[in-house]
Amino acid sequence: MSHSVMTPSSECTAPSAPADWLSRARLLWQYRHTLARVTAIALVVSLGIAFVIPKRYKSIARIMPPDQQGSGAMLLAALTGRSGGLGGLGGLGSLAGGLLGGHTNTALYESLLESGTIGGRLIDRFDLQKVYRSRYRFTTAKHLANMTKITDDKKSGVITIAVQDTDAVRARDLAQAYLDELNNLLTRTSSSSARQERIFIESRLRSVGADLEQAQLALSEFSSKNSTIDLKEQTRGLVDAGARVQGELLVEQSGLQSLRQIYGDGNVRVRETEARIASLRRDLQKMAGTSAPLAAGDAVIGHALASADDKGELYPPLRQLPRLAVPYANLYRRVRVQETVFELLTQQYEMARIEEAKDVPVVTVLDTPGIPERKFFPPRLLLTLLLTFLAFAATAALIVSREHWRAVDICDARKELAIEILSVVRRRLFWTSRRGHGVA
């Protein structure tokens, strides 16, 4: 009697799983109803997800930085700090290395746009902590950085600023604010030689203006006290007037002698001529004045030139004009010097202002940001199709994997290990759920 011996291999052997694509396709066809249901549910859910995600609008601006490097750019790199602690230091280090390496300043302006200085002003200007519903300022800055993309074209150097936001108008305003804050930052931190020259000339111009005003006041006060308006013209006029008076005096004196011989000393015409001669002498003496030296000081000079009864004269005496010419010439020369210096400084100041305007690095806006008319994100159709396809693919993979798992030999060590692990995990989850319900 023969007995058949049962080997372990014969007891544990199971049919092998189908491996070719035709068998897998036939398997999926068998589960076509399940796949259809899962696909339909995934389509509905993905549509809901696509419409729940808030819309985002993108506003784009393009600028061309000025082709200018030097100490002003280095100062900008030093004054502008990148947000984020040590990360900011690293950004400044790379920026300084790029400048020292002789690169263009496109990287500089890109770093300025990404700096914490501009980001902080945008946060305060648009109250982004409230808009982004962020409790902390650094998280708001990170959110703003994620919503902003700054790129540069290596060939042309054009910088593109793209800002996304759930509000189309705010997206445009944020992009424009980047340009405004960049220009403001460049203007505030510009330390060019033209600006330093303009500041120096401006201070010097104020000082010279004050000196000119004092010199003009001193000259006007001296002229008012001493009746000196134009000494050259006054001297010429006094000499001509004195010559005329002296000529009239000689004529009257010769006529007086003739009248005395004809009419005698008691005649009325003789007395009139004598009175006219006395008046001409007084006028001549008044115009000539005295040659006595005058005391120092404008007040003393004015007092000496005044008449005894303090009537005041319209012109200084002829003999005192040389003495008045020295202080008058000094005061007049001082006024002329200050006027010349003031005019030259005014011209230099205007030239310095023009050079400063040329030297301030102001970016050129190629494309101004506009209000986007269409949303940028999310692409709802593409997102719906992608999620639906992923659900379909995951379900199909699950079906094929399950059939493959069933076809594996039950005595396979890998399957035994997996079953043991799954049983342990299930028990742990079961006990965990019971404890949770017990505590509750």
C-alpha cells in the first residue's frame, strides 16, 4: 500500500498572479463598475476642491535698472537688510561678493526688491497682517515673499516683478508699490559726489547770502547818514556846481564895482548885488566845506557833516569827499564781492542740482502694472482632471495590488511578516480607539 507524502510546498502552493498587461486589463474590466463609481465621486470632489480654492490674480511690472555702479550702490547694499536674521547676512554677503566680482547691478536691485526694508513698508502700507490673517510679522513677510516672484533676464538685465493676490486691484497696487518704494529707497540712500557737492554749495550759499545782506545794510546805513549815493557822480556834480557858483560870484563882484562907481554905496541896486554876492559865498563855502579831519565812526561823520542847526544836507561837502571815499569804497567793494560770489554760487548750485538729478539712480519702468482681467490660479479644469485621474489611477493600482497580494503564496515569509505587522497595527489602533472613547 503506497502512501502519498504531502510536502509543505504542495500544501502552500497557490496560483501565480497574472503578470502581463492583458491580464491586468481584464482584471480592471471586471471591476469597471467600481472604477466608474470612484471616478464619478472623484470628479465631483475635485470640482468642489477646485471651486473652494480662492482665486489669485497676478500683476506684472518690468523695470530696467540704471547702468550705474560705485560707492552709492555699495552704500545701498550696506544699508538695506534682508529679512530673516542670518539669512539676511548671507544675502548681503552674496550681494557684496557680486559687486566686488564686477557683476552688473541687476542683482543689486533684485536684492533691494527682496529686502526687508521694502517688504516692511509694504506690510505697513497695505496692512498685510490683517489681509493675510497672520499673527506675526515675520510670517506675513514670508507670505508676501511667496506671493511675489522677482526674476531678471541675464541678457537684457530687465527685472520682472510678478505679484499675486486674491484681489486684482491690490495685486496691481502691490506691484506699483514695489516700484515706488524702490525709487524712494534709492533717493534716500543716494550718497553720490553730486549730492555732497550740492549740500556744500547750498550751505555756502546761505552763508554768503547772510554776508551780502549785512554788507548791503552797512552800505545803505553809511550812505543814508553821509548822503553818499554815488561819490564819483556827486564829486563831478559838486565841482561843476562850485565852478558855476564861483563864476557867478566873479561876475557879481565885477558888477558891484561898476555899480559903486556909478550909484555909490547906498544905492538899492548896490545893496542887492552885495546880498547876492554874500549868498553866493555862503553857497560856495557850504559846498566846499572844511578840510578838518573827521572822527572815526559813521555817526561822528554824519554829525560833523550836519549843519549846526541839524537841518541836514542833501550832499556832503566837496573837501570831505576824499575822506568819505575810502570807507564808501570799502563798503561798496565788499557788497560787490559778496554779490559776485553769490551769483557764482547760485550758478554752481543750479549745476549741482542738475548733476544730482542725473546721478540719482532712478529705475526705468518698461511695463507698468495693470489690473489683471483673468485669474491666474487655480486652473480649475486642469486641477479637476488631474485629481480625477489620480483617483482613478490610485483605485486601479489598489485593485491590481490586491489581486497580486492574493496570488502570493501564503507560506511566503514576506507575506507572513506583513500579515503579522498588520495584525499588530490593528490591535494597537483598536485599543487606542477604545481608550479614547473611555476617556471621553
